[in-house]
Amino acid sequence: MSNALKNQKIKAFKWNGQAVSTIENCHMSKADFNSGDLQQVKISDSHLTSVDFSKALLGSSQISHSNLSKAKMSWTNMAQSKAFRVNLSKASLDCASLAHATLQECHLKDADLSFANLRETSLVRCDLSGANLEDADLTQTKFKECKLKGARFNFKTRLPFSRDIATKMGMIETH
């Protein structure tokens, strides 16, 4: 595997630890990047469904125009990453760090962000409908024109606004 994965169609791939700087125009299903060091990787125009990025280091990465629906990203470090038009619907991002990240026009519908660190994250025109935000840290997170209807939070969720505002936005407080 070279430094760049381009124009590849791969199924049930197991990452071997070699450096990867770019994933472009790839179609991967059930690829395994578990615990991989992919910091500053650039992912674009790719279809990466059910890919396992659990415990991976994706800090300062740039992801655009890609489908990562149903991706396994538990405990993944995506701090300071930038994502534009990325589908993360039904992705498992529990315990992940997205601190200081910027997400624009991303779909996180029904994503699991429980226990995730989203401190000082910027979300612009993102869809978080039905997302699980229980126990998540959203301190100083900026939501601009985001859909939050049906997103779940609990008493341990650190919201950047009051619980009254959250329920007025259609978010659901769980117990």
C-alpha cells in the first residue's frame, strides 16, 4: 500500500500500519483501520461504509464529500479536523474526540456521540436529528443552522445553551 489510496475498490481490507496521507475516490466496505495513525489524512470523494476507525488517530484530518455512514469510530481522535459534506449517519462516535473540529453540512443523523468530546467544535448546517448526545461535552460548541430535532441528551450532557433552549429546539432529555 502506498502513501495514497486513489481510485480503489476494496472490501474487507485490514490496514497494515503503513502511512496513508490520502484516501481519494475510494470505495471501501468493512475496511479495518482500527487503532491506526492517520493524522492529517485527506479523505475525499470516497464511499467508506461500515469502515472501522475505532481508536484511530485522525487529528487534523480533512474529510470532504465522502460517505462514512455506519462507520465505527469509537474512541477515535478527530481533534482539530475539518469535515465538509460528510455523511456520518448512524456512525458510532461514542467516546470520540472532535474538540476544536469544524463540521460543515455534515449528516450525523442517528449517530452515537455519547460520551464524545465536542468542546469548542463548530457545526454549520449539520443534521444531528436523532443523534445520541448523552454524556457528551458540548462546552462552547457552536451550532449554526443545525437540525437538532430528536437529538437526545441527559443531565450529564454539557450543553452550550440551557436545557430549556434545547427542548425548544426539539431535543429530547432522557433520564
